[in-house]
Amino acid sequence: MVPEIASQPPAAGQGYRPPPQAGTQTTREDLRAVIAARRDLGPEYEDALVDSFLDKLDVEIAARVRNEVAAHIGHQPLPGRRPKDSAVGVALGSLGIGIPLTGIAAGTSGGPGLLLAWGGIVAVNLAYALSRRTQR
């Protein structure tokens, strides 16, 4: 005889059981119906009833998986499309700032000022590149 698993309370020590999901109630009702039909029809129909229930369960699981995949795909960029790359902005900004800094540094302090200005620009770009590497 098959016990009514869906209607039994959790055994002591099993811990937290999450609340049922949307399709779970229908699955519980289907399982109860299969168990009741097995009682009415007898053990000779047990295999057919189990196969029928498992087919319904497979359909429900496939639908849940499709919904989860669709939800995850909705949050990801489409294949073939690259996400916006801010590295181009940082590179152009560095060049845009580098040109006036070069003139100011070379005019006021000569070679050492020029090396210091471009060393700072290189350091900013290097820090940005390293931060992007750890985000991937």
C-alpha cells in the first residue's frame, strides 16, 4: 500500500519545509487522486497510474524549468551583442586630460613634471584595468 506522503506532516528533525509553490497544490491533488484511484482499481493498475502521474510531473517540471530559464535569459544580454564598454571612455578621458596636462607640466616644471603627469594618468588607467579584471 502506498502511503499518502503529501498529507503527512514533516517528521521530527526534518527542519524547515518551504511553503508550496504555485503548481505544487495541483501536484498534491494529482498525487492524492492517483492514490485514491489505486485503492479503487487495485494493484494491477498501479504501474499505469504511476506512469500517468510521472508524465504529469515531467510536464510540470519542464514548464518550471522553461520559466526559470526565460527569467534568467531576460536578465542577460542577447548573444552577439556586446555590453557597453566603459574602457573606451576612460581611454578617451585620459587622452583628453593628458594633452592639457602635458602642456602645463612641460611649461612649468619641464621633464620631471611631464613624467609625473603621465605617470598619474598611467596609474589611473592601470587601476581601472585591474579593477575590471577582478569583476569578470
